Amino acid sequence: MNLFKSLFNTVSGGRSPADLAKWLDLPEAELREWLTNKPAWARGYEYARFSIPKRRGGVRAIEAPNKKLKALQRRILRRLLNPLKFHPAATGFVPGRSIVDNARPHAGRGVVINIDLAEFFPTITAERVTQVFRSLGWGAEAATILTNICAYEGRLPQGAPTSPALSNLICRKLDERFSALVKRYKGQYTRYADDITFSFPGLGRNKRLRPKPKGRPPLARPAQGGPGRTLLTLIKTIVEEEGFRIQMKKKVRVQRPHQRQTATGLVVNRQVNLPRTTRRLIRAMQHRQRLDQLDAEGQRRLKGLEALMDMVSRQRG
């Protein structure tokens, strides 16, 4: 099924490497080097690997493209990917959307469920990237060129400017299926990259979330769908059918009204707010700043936290 052609206005204006060269303002011969082999400047030196700490513990492996490759990927992002329409539930790395937009639909709901997708970017293969570009209207050669520029070692690299937008396009069907599923439960669904949040009206403490008794769940396959399946089973099935895995170390977090409910690190029990520990940290850092006891790194961190606090305050209503 040519999914993306039916969803987006094709921005290519053509299908060939020559058309791609015009869109990117690059010589066709230079782009064609990516068709069968990488340009000499990219062979073996295109990415640097390093790790950064994750928000909830552990480390995240980053593969950062070199300066020339990053500039080329940014051009693809700016001219070919950013003009496309992403699913409304996708809030991560979408211009004009933020973690507050991701959290707001879940504020004041009865039950909040969080799941994380394991190895999100590495799970997305170069083959799936090619399928996206083909579905957007590019011919086989142009799609191969674009894939070879954007993928690394057969998958999406975490650190390339194009990876977040491509992941949002690839997750379009996942977003559609989950949006249709929660609609049946009068629920809400948002996704910030690999961080997925569902929320539903209040239920009794021991009541299980189940679909309505008649009919099968929307978009569930007949062999696996059915009224007796619980919501969490459906969520896991859809994730796996769309080529992803749930991060089992973190498992599925089901948060009820008597517990602290969060979405992308923000508290959503009544309204969107920063966690109490974060608010206390900001006050403590502001006090140290007034005493001139905050170093340059602390100043930068405080500035970022204050910007987040301001964004939450402005967008909360």
C-alpha cells in the first residue's frame, strides 16, 4: 500500500537523481556517488561515536555525522522532510511541538500509561527508510541515494539530523493504529520519539481496561483481535507488528490517580507541571546564583531549566 502518497503532497517534483539534484542544489554527479559507493570524503570518516547519559539512567549511544555529511543531511531535512505533515500524535522533533504539547492531552485523566520503545533508531532499518522515500514519490535510484546519505550501517543513526523526521514518517502507521485504538476507549495517545503515552478516563482501582464487548479493536488483525483481549496486550501486539519492541527493563508503567502521573517527564495529575524535585532544584540554583556561587555550567543548566519552567507555565492553559 502506497501509504505516504495518500497522506502527503509529494515535494520532489520528479523521481530521478537529476530531480533530486535540483531540489538539493547539488551536482547530479556528486549525488550519484552515493548510489553505488560513498564519496571519498565519507568513507570510514563519516560518523563519530560517543555516549551521553539518559534522562532515566543508563547511556545512549550517539553516532554524529561529520561536518560535511551533517550539512548535506540538514539540507535534506530542511527541503524534503520538514515540509511534510507528520501525524498529530507525533510531538518529538516536530517544528512547533514540545514535551508540553506531548503531556497536555493527558492532564487530569484517570489512568496514564507510559511505554518506551527499545533501541528506537537502530531498530529502523535502511530498507524501511528506502520504502519511505519511494512512498513519497522518489524513484529507485533517488531513494537509494537518499537512504545511503541518511542511514549508517544498515539503520538510522542516532545523531543524524534526518533521523528524527524519518522516524516520525516511519511511525505514521503506528501512530494511526494507536490513535484509532484509544478512540475506542475515549483515550488519548501521544508519542515523543520512543516515549509513548496513553491516557484514559478514570476506572475503578481493580477494573481492567478492555474494549467494548462488540466487534474487534480498530486496526487489529482478525486472527489476533477480539473483545477478550486487554488493552495492554493490544498495545504490545501493535508495537511488534509495526517492527518495534517495548523496552522491557522499564516495562509498562500504569499510573492511577492516587499515584504521580507523568508524561515525558512532566507531572499531569491535574495540569501539566514540573516535578516537585525539579522546582526545588530551580529554586536552589536561583539562590546560589544570587549568592554568586553558580559556575558557568550551572548557569547554563539553570537557564535551560528556567526556559522549561516558562514553557510549561505559558502552554499549560
